[in-house]
Amino acid sequence: MVNLSVDLCGLHLENPVIPASGCFGYGKEFAEYYDINILGSFSFKGTTLEPRFGNPTPRIAETSCGMLNAVGLQNPGVEHVIESELPEMKAYFRKPVIANVSGFSIPEYEKTCALLDAQEQVGIIEVNISCPNVHGGGMAFGVSPESAAAAVTKAVKAVTKKPVFIKLSPNVTDIAAIARACQDAGADGLSLINTLLGMRIDLKTKKPILANTFGGLSGPAVFPVALRMVYQVYKAVSIPIMGMGGVSSARDVIEMMLAGATAVQIGAANLVNPCICKEIIEQLPEEMNRFGISSLQEIIGGAHA
């Protein structure tokens, strides 16, 4: 009998599979396809202090090995999430969830995180300082290790009690330096990677397809980059990592954990196959047996040995 469970900052997860923020909503639609309580947890839709309509359309563009999105953090705002989404969630998900938070200033991050930290259902706060699809925030905080990234981390930790994971951008020169800065500022863990900045051009109009011009690339194309960055950051810090980026199979999950991830988030693959997380969980025992793995907790960072 293989053991799929992992411990993540004091949270016991039955397995390491976690749908990523932005690709799973609040879980309600996916609960119509399968019992989502089989998941380790899920990171719900990125939340800001005030409601956001997001970017103008078109927001999505296909690529040969993934997709570009420039949704722009569309969400109903933290008050609505607390008053409506979290109470509804109790009916179909019984485990602690991960609250993904974005902001455009340090005070916004502080207030939104403090409000979500007080919610019983929230087990981990995931602070997104790495969104490439908005202007004036998001990624601007995630590209400077000495200042912005550390400042956001320190500010959020001062107003929260629950574990705080900082979600990092891959659109940087040295992700390990930013990871160390976040750890030094008090982060309990790290999530990486967010999407890579990309674009497409319509040959008929000869103009960018996305109204935002640029968008975040996700899907299988980014998996090798994400794996490399998880590997680098694992060597640089001593706090746990949630790895993500192009993960679409049980083998990808195992590979990501060998690189250093304690838990693994699945993003764009949910948009292709709404049952992908269920299928990965079901396939993990077979793949573990195939490669002589008895416990997933024991293989974390195994590629470094």
C-alpha cells in the first residue's frame, strides 16, 4: 500500500494534488463532475480588496503547447468572497482551502489577507506577487528581492496567523534570490511558478490577439521551466514549495516533487479536462509502484540526493 499523504506547513493533505488559482474558480462547477473532497486542497480564485472586472476582451489565445491568458484578476472582491462564496463552499468541500490574494499596494495586501486569515475554512494564504496580466501591481512586487517582494511578505506576515505562501514570478533573472528574500522576510512557504509572459499576433489583422497585448503562458510548454525553478529554489531555501506550471499527469507530479515540491498545483489542464485532478490522484499509486515509491513525502527533493 503506497502513501500519498504529505504535510504542508502543519496541514495534513491526503495527497499533494491541488488545483491552481484561476483555473478552478471556487470549486463549485467542478463539484458537479466529481467529489472534489478527494483533492489535497484547492487554491480558489485570486481575490483582491475591491471587485475587479478584469481586462478587456479578447483575454485568451491558444498556443501550440498551451494557452495565453490576460484575464486581469477578475473577481467579486474579498467581502463578497467572505459573505457568499465561502459559506456556499461548505456544502461541497469540507477541507481547508488556499486563499489566493492579489493587490496593487501593500495596504491592499494587508487588509485582504487579514480578512481572509480570519476565515475558518482558509488553511493557507497564497500571496500572488507575480501576475503578469495587470498594470500597476502583481508582478511589479515580484521582481525585486531586496525591496518589494520582501516588503509585501513582511507586511502580510504581520497581520496573519496562518501559513503564508508567496507566489513567485518566473519573469525574473534570479528566482532563487527572490525566494531567499521572501524566506528572510518571514514567508512560511513559496508557490512557483506563475505564468511566463508571452503574446500572439493575428496574421489577418496584423495586430496582437490579446487586447492586453501580452498575457501569461501556461500549459505543457512551461513545465520544464517550472521544474528547473522549483529545483533551484529548493536548493536556496528551507521552507516548503508548492510547485506548478504545465503539470498534467501523475508522472509530472512525481517529477515536480523530486525537484523539491511538497505539493503540486494543476492549472491549465483543468480547462482541457475538468476531471484531470481526479484522474491524476487515481493514477498516482500505479505510477508510484512502477518507480518503486512507497511514500510521496519521502521523495520530496529526491533529485538533489
